[in-house]
Amino acid sequence: MTPASPATPPDRAPDSGSGSGSGDEGSDAADPTGDDGSYATGPTGDDATGPTGDDAADLATAADLRAAFARAAFDVTPGPVPLAAVRRAGRARRRRRTTAFSALSVLAVATAVAAVVVLTPVRPAPPSSGPEPVAVPPTGVPSAAAASSAPAVRTSQEPPPPPAPTPIKVVASGERVAAGKGWKVWLTKEGKHWTGPDGYENSRSVTDGNIDLGSPGVSHQSEGDAKGVFHSGVYYGTRTAGRVELRNAAGRTIVATLLELPGKPGWGVWYAHGGAKDGEMSPVLYDRSGVRLAELPLMPAGDPGSGDQNP
């Protein structure tokens, strides 16, 4: 900085005092300059209010720095503003706020609905003065799964299904079969043979001409006492025998056991045990489809004694 030049001293005013005497006080008033001849502009020393030497140097340095910074700032070219990135960030923040707000809204609605459901009292239905409504069954066709799982309803007009055919045991000629309660039965080409607990043997021929093997039929023999009755007989005239049943007047039914020789000769033997109080028993022959092929009328059971009933 360029130091300020000393101010020009003002013209000295003519002494209005007592002549041109040269005293100390007169000299100081007439010549206000200092010892070096410079004009004093104000008080100096510790009471001076102007900047000192060090302060002036600091001000000069600060001014130089401001000028240097200004020149450097003018030389800097600012880069482009990243508007696309700013827009993307703003959109992402808006989406996050929208999602959070939507989730909070759904939660608030669900909470309100749950509160309404819990707090809503259930009022009983008012009693109706009229008759109870009658439920009308649906007219649609049930599905296949429902139809298969539902139990079959049988009307009174439908006949009951026939019993399953009795398994026929095939035995060798002369093979003795234990028929229970001391009775044994065996078959030969001539016909049926059996023996009781007393060891006495009996037979019924199928070759003596008394049986017509060309048409279905059934015979019946019974022996017993007060302990029980052993029923047996021959069925014939069919290769599709299904079962033989014994029936009494009271409606009791006993299913017999069937025996045959190998090769389906067209006849076989049946046997069953009954009670002494069953009364008259009648054998009925069915084929495998449940069709009745032959039947004998009721006959008295052997009590005691024996009976022989042929077609």
C-alpha cells in the first residue's frame, strides 16, 4: 500500500497576544510541528486511535488474500448439475414413502375390522310365529365322489342281493372228510358215503337210476338225537352249483358245506349240522347267480332216528 503523504500545515495565524516574544508557551502554540519537522495530525503514543504498524500489515495481507481468492474463483468452471440422479433418488424416496403408507393403511383397516367383529354383539334371531321352514333337497346331480361314498339305499321293491356262492371243496375219490361231531363223509364214483360217531356206514348211490343227473335236483338224509342232527344229501344235474341251504318252518337258514370229485362230474355232496329242536328242514339248491334250481318240501328232522328224503 502507498503511505499517505503528510498533510500541509495550515498558515500560521498572526499572534494576537503580546508581541513577538519567544517564550516556551509561545513557541509551542506558534509551531505545532514535531522535532523532525512533520506536522502532527493527532495524539500519538498509547492513546492513539489509528492503526499501528502491525495492524496495517495485517490489513494489507488480508486484502492481498481476498484478491488472490477472487482471481482463483473466477478461474474455476462449475460442473453440470446431476439432475437425472437427483430425480431418480427423489422418485425412489417417494415410492418408499407410498409403500410404507399403504402398508400402514392396510394394517389399520384390518385392525379396525377385527375390532368391529370382536365388539359387535350377536343378537339372537327373533322367534318366528309361523312353522319352521322345510329344507328342500337340491335337484342337482351329485358328483361321482359323493355318489360313490354315499351308502346305497335299497327300496322295499328291490330284491336283496343273493348270498355269495359257497366254495366247493374238491376231494379225491375215497378221501374221508371230517364233517364234525364224529361224522365223516367221502365220495366215490358210485355216490355218497358217510359214517357217524357209532361207526356205522351209510351210502347213497348216484348210479342206481334213482337220480336223474340230466336235471337239477337235491336229496336229503338226516340222522341225530337230542344232542343234534346231521343233515346230508346229494345235489346233481348242474355244473354251476352255488350253494345249498336248509330252512325250517320258523325261517331259520343253515348253509351247507359242498364236496365234489375232480372234473365236475355233475353231482356233489352237501352236509350240515342242525339242532334237535329245528323241526322239519328243507334243502334248497341255488346256482352261482342265486337262481333257485331245486327244493324239497319240509321233512321231520331225525329226533331220534333217521329219515331219507329223495326227489
